[in-house]
Amino acid sequence: MENEVELKESALVIYSRVSTLKVLNNDDYLMAGESLKRIKDIKTQIEAYFEPLVSKANALHKELTNKRADALKLVLESDKIVRAEISRYATEQERLRQIEQRKLEEKAREDARKEQERLLKLAEKAEVKGNDEKAGDLLERAEAVYAEPVFAIPTVNKTTKLESGSISNVKDIEVSIVLRKEFLRYAIDNLPEAIIDINMTALKRFVKATGTKTIIGVKITDIFTPKVR
């Protein structure tokens, strides 16, 4: 068997020979076929040379990967347990905070409504008494009343310092498709194309298996691929 240097030399020779290849007639076609056969032979030799080395490296990689996975198993499970519990607690506290936020906003709106109502009544009394200037001032004040922004203080801070570092909670969402066909119909007309990932391998397999020649939006072209023995 050739060594690595000789194999690289063979690859360089064949590459130099075919890099400017043009198939313009039947003789060129036959020569190209011979070149393809030589390329296959060189490829087989290279794969045979490296296969034992790759297999040995893969075996070692697999062994070390399994040992690492075994060592990490309980650590990763512990991490999963703690993260899930922290997430559960933080999510629940946020739910309660939102409830409190809605209550505070509702109270702020109600307080604003009552204040506006009080000023309007005073303006009405002032107008009845003939004090138009005071009535106008009260009406302006009533129009300017608004529900002031209120904020429910979160129980869990975004970032909390620990003795050995810090812990942060990053808000995220979970998305799952529950009605696939309905989603696809909607996505086609309303969402970016990048969201729809078409499996071209499955599509090609379907076309070959069914012999379909026409699919709307799809170009199907016959191609010929050389095969040498």
C-alpha cells in the first residue's frame, strides 16, 4: 500500500490532469471515463489507508465520550432539577406579579376616575354659583387627570448576587405547533419563508417514488450521473 505522501502525489497528478477537462466528443467522453475510474481507485486507496487510523481514533473518542457522559450524568441531572425548580418559582412569582400589576393599574384608573368626577362636581357647583373662572379652572384640572403609571415590584430580581457569583433570570417563551396543517396554511401567507423548512430529501424521495413530473412551484429536471465499475 502506498504511504500518505504517495497518495497525496497521486491525487495531485489526477487533479492536474482533469482540472482543464472538457468533454466535447465521444473520445473525450471515454477519456473522462478512464479518468473517473482512476479517481475512484485513488479514492479507494486513500480510504483504505486512513480507515484503520480513523477507526482507532473513533474508538478512543467513543470511549472517552462515554466516560465523560457517565461522569457528567448526575451533575447534569442535578443541574436540570435545580434549573427547573428555579424556573417554576420565578414563573409563579411573575404570574403573581402580573396579577398585582393589573390590580394596581385598575386602582390607578379608578382613583383617576373618582378624582375627575370630584373636580367635575366642584366645577358644576362653581358654575351654579356664577364663579365661571373657578369653574373653568376646575374643568381644566379634570381634563388633565390621568391614571399615573404603577409598577408591581418583582419578588425575583433579574440578577441576584450570590456569595460565589450571581444568578440571572432570562425571560423566554415556549412555542409548539399543535395544528400542523392549519399552521402551514397560515404561515405560507403571513410568516417569513425562513420559518418554513422544506425537507428537500423527502421531497425528492416522494417525486422518485411516485414518478410525479409536475408539482406547482417545483422544478423537476432529469439528470445523468456517471457511475464507474
